[in-house]
Amino acid sequence: MKHFTRLSDVKKPQKLLKNALKLKQDPLASQKLGKNKTILLLFFNPSLRTRISSEKAALNLGMSCIVYDASQGWKLEFEQGAVMNIDRAEHIREAAGVISQYADIIGIRTFPSLTDREKDYADAILYQFQEYASVPIVSLESATRHPLQSLADWMTIEEFRKKKKKPKVVLSWAPHPKALPQAVSNSFLEWMKVADVDLMVTNPEGYDLSPEFTAGIPIEHDQRKAFEGADFIYTKNWSSFEQYGQRLEVPEDWTITPDKMKLTDKAYFMHCLPVRRNVVVADKVIDSKRSLVLHQANNRTYAAQAVMQEILKSL
């Protein structure tokens, strides 16, 4: 594996999943693999789980880890042919080239603007780093995808599924006071398509995700109907794709409540965190024994470690 930015970068996703689950049982088994190697984690946006779990994963593999807050450094220019006479002091061509000399792997986290759909869905920052860097790139979340989160989510479903049953997994929209990216939801659907699950999306009218990610997946605009018989409820807010970046008014209550969870087949509740309690989900749901949010967060380390391990083997 040369880069890790989306599902298509992985030749054998099921094998990567098995490796992540295996690493969880013995996280320090491959410490020699990363000896004398360095990963640089570059954050254009804030992070808690991604930053800490990725750093821990690198240390588990014996790597050195450098964390750089890009918002505190030189402003980067990403336009080709730009006349840099305003506030951007360094171009992506030089920045990516320089960082490549300091690290064996580069991890990058960036968010969308939520104002220009075409530009956001081109994922220009991530892919220009990939173009101009001379070392492997790992996405720590981009404008359109969050593959490390998706791998950790897949691990969690695999651990808690009823082995004799193909689980019904429902991705449910939930309310939020801010307009949020579609990356986690997009990526979750992309990865669940190769998992052994029955997948469904439920969201209000006007909140359908990009057809690129929902193709072949049933979309139900009646949340209660979608929840019937579900084994896993994965909850996430996202802004409108069609009316890009907008937070549309929704007359119905889409908060995940105990009453709605009773419609399921004793489903587990999942969320990538952070979560707005009693807005996205009721306390009684997230604090219940069927909540997997802390398991998901824990699996972030082993998902990242499995990815880094595969890349290190190819260096």
C-alpha cells in the first residue's frame, strides 16, 4: 500500500481489517518495524481522537512521531501559477517537498470549506500533497472522507456482530447546531459496501448524500421505519450536499432516543465523536450498555496502526 486516502488505495480491505483486529491483541508485536522511521502528522484542523490515536499507533510500531499544527505556521498557497503577493508565504510544491525530507510518512488532516462543492470534492489539499510529496500520504480526514475512522468502525461492527446473522446497519442523520462536513458519512458508506452487512441510510428530505457514495444503497426518509430490525445504528450529522453546506430546517425530531432504539433488534449505538448530547443522541442511549462509542474510539489506534504497518512494509 503506497498511500491511504480512500478505500481504493487498499487492495485487500478484509485483510487490512483482520490485521487491525490482530494488532489489537498484541499492539507491540511489530515495534522493530518502525525503528529509525518518522511519521509527521500535519493538522490543518483540530483533532482529539485522530491525533492521539495516530501518535500512539506510531509509537506502538517503534516510530518517531512529529505533530505539526499547520494553522500556526506559514499560510500555504495551493493554486498553480498564483502570484503570491498577499498573505500566503509558501507554496504546496516546496512545503510537500521539504516535509518529505523530514519524514518517511506524512499524515494530513483537512476539512472542507462547505461553500464550494466542486473544490471541496476535488480534495485539493490532500491530493496536492500526494502529488508533490515523495513519501506515502495517510489521510487523517479530508474534505470528503475519513478512512481511518471507517476502518475503526468496521472493526467495531465485526467485534459486536452476531456471528450467525448478517447485520442490518443503518446510517442515520441527526440534528446539530452547526453545518458539518459529509466526510465521515461518505467514508462509512464506502467501507460498509465491502463489509458483509445489509446497509441503509436514513435522513430527512434535502439531506441525501452524494450519489457517488449512496449508489446501490437504500435511502429511507422515515427514520422510524429505517430503524425497524436494525442491529447497528450509526449516527452522524451532515450538511446538505444538494444545497451544499447548508443547514436546512427539519420539521421532524431526528434525535436518537430510547423510544426509537426500541424499534431496532436491540441495536448497538455508534458515533465517531465528539457528540452533542441531547441534541444528536439522548443521554440514556449513549450511556447505555448498547453504546459502542468508546469501543470505536479505542479501535482508532489499531486501525491507524494497521495502515502504518502496511505502508512501512512497502518502504
